Amino acid sequence: MPVRRLVLDVDKTIDEPDLIHLASVIESVSGVKAVNIAVTEIDIETVGTNVTVEGDDIDVGALTEAIQRTGAVVHSIDEIVAGAYLLDNKPRSR
């Protein structure tokens, strides 16, 4: 089952890695075609980010390992899309 999109909650220190380096490391992982990093919060020592990664068959283990090698920390996988094509989340209406 190919993983096509991941949304990760990733924290990093204020100084390292810078966002350009983090994006470059993520983009170099097997299967990754695009990456988006959005800062969600900043405090004295850390920066919280949402990292969205898309591709054809993302190597999730290699992706997590690559992020952690930069000094950043993956807190959670908040969304995953897998299968033959990208599928957008459709919120339920009540």
C-alpha cells in the first residue's frame, strides 16, 4: 500500500535545523515529491510545525529517521493518505 500523503506534528529548536534545511532533508527521502512546512507555534526554545509531505510511495520509516537526524522531533502522524491515488478528507456533516 503506497503512502501518498503524511501530515506530521514536528517540533524543532529555535536555532536548528532551519526550515530550509529541514525541507531539503525531507525532500531527499525516497518517494517524497513535495513538502510543505508551516509554523504553528513558537515559544522560547522550540518551534512547532505542521509538515505535509506528498509523493508516490513515501518511505515513512526513512522519513521519520531523516527528520530526527536533523535534531527535530516527530510528535505524531496527524493524517495519512495511502492507496492508488490521493484522497482528500471529507469532514462529516451533522
